[in-house]
Amino acid sequence: MPVDPELRSLDIEIPAQPEVLVKLSVLMAEEEIDLLAVSALVEGDMALAAAVLKAVNSSLYGLRGRVQTVHQALTYLGMREVSAIAFEMSLRAAFPPAAELEPVWERAAKRGLMMGRIGQMIGVDPWACHSAGLFEECGKAVLYRHAPQHYPAQLRAAATDAELCQLEVSAFGVSHDALGAALCESWGLAPAAVASVRHHVTLQASCQMPEALQRRGVAAVSFIVHTLLNDPDALELRVGEMAVQAQLDAQACLRAARRVADQLERQGE
């Protein structure tokens, strides 16, 4: 999906993809992914390897024993989840630490994990799902870095992301969903992930797939996870509505969502 060319005329910098992620993306695109190559790549960046191990040993992943090497992490969690953690840590490192962004990164980690697992269960590209979940709110970090004195007030003032987008357009001429999609495209994410990030605010507010959205599976998983996290009592109804629009099996989606929610609950989240 092409990102609005008007973004290029705005004075808002989008960080370049780190070299390690360029190489990791190439490895993840292979039909037969080389476990040792991925392990060596992540371990070759000491800061990234340390961040990955810290994340793997957090309660979010629920591992019983302490993981001490990236190779162990790959063995226990699998290629997709460890690679996604590497993307998450590199994404965070691209922006200055800020207390206002901590909830964004916490939601990103949980949402990406849930989307990847649900995608795997229902046959929607799990890597695209996981990366879309990680990057869904990254446009907020772009705007925070661009206007650290003014943007936090907008984050506090908006009750919903739809309201936040209106404030952002008024102040900067662009909203975080469009900026997030631009960053995703710049970093080489799958077109379906880019489209999900671009349209997630509209989709969550309207419960209707935009007609322009052709690759709908990843966006549907995003919507399901959003409902699961924010309005679980409406899960069955919303999943049914979204599955029809995305041509997915509603019962399979519902089972997957509930199974992933149960997994996280057992892990103490």
C-alpha cells in the first residue's frame, strides 16, 4: 500500500531501519529460516541480545526456567517471537526514552504477541500479524520525538485514538496512523502489516473495513485483539462482524482469541 506522498513534504523525520533489522528481515523472508544465522545475527549486537534476553525472561512469555542465550530463546519460543522481540527492542531504541511512551511500548509487546499467536492459529501470516501489532502505535513515538514539548499534552487530552488523530492533524498536518504506516513501509514490513497500521484507528472506531483495504486478514486480527483487550464482553459479537468482512472463520477466530487470552492469564498477565 503506497503511503501518502504528502508525508514526504512534512518536516517530520522517520528513523531509518537499523542494519541488523535489514539483515534479520532478509533471513525471515527465507522459506527455510536458518536458526543459527538468526541467533548469530542477534548475538552479534550485544545491546540487542541483552534486550532480547531481558524480554524473553519477562512474565509476558511465561517461561519456567531462565533463558541465558539467544539460541535458547529461539529454541523455547521459536523464530517468529524472538525476531519480533528484536524488532520491538530496535524500534524502542530508535526513539528517546520517555515516560509518556512506556504504555505505548508495553501495549505493543503484548498486542504483537497476541496477534502473532492468533494469526498462526487461524492461518493469517503470523509474522505480518506480530509486526503489525508491534508497530501499530509507533507513529505516536515519531510525533513525540518531533514535538516533545507539545505532543504529550495531546496524548493526555485525547480520550480515544480517533480523537488523538484529529488533534494531530490540526497540529502537525498528519496523524500517527499515517506516520506509523510510513515507518512500517520504510522498515520493510509486509504490505498487509503496513495496511493494518494505516487503517487501525478507523477500523476500531467504525467496526467497518475500509473499502480501500484489500489485505484484510491482518487488520481483522488487529481488531480482534483490540476488542479482546478493551471490550472483552463484546468479543463474540465483534469477531462475528469482522470475520465476515475479512472472509475468515468466525468460530476459529473466537477460539483462537480465547485461547491466547487464557495463555496470557496463566502467565500472570
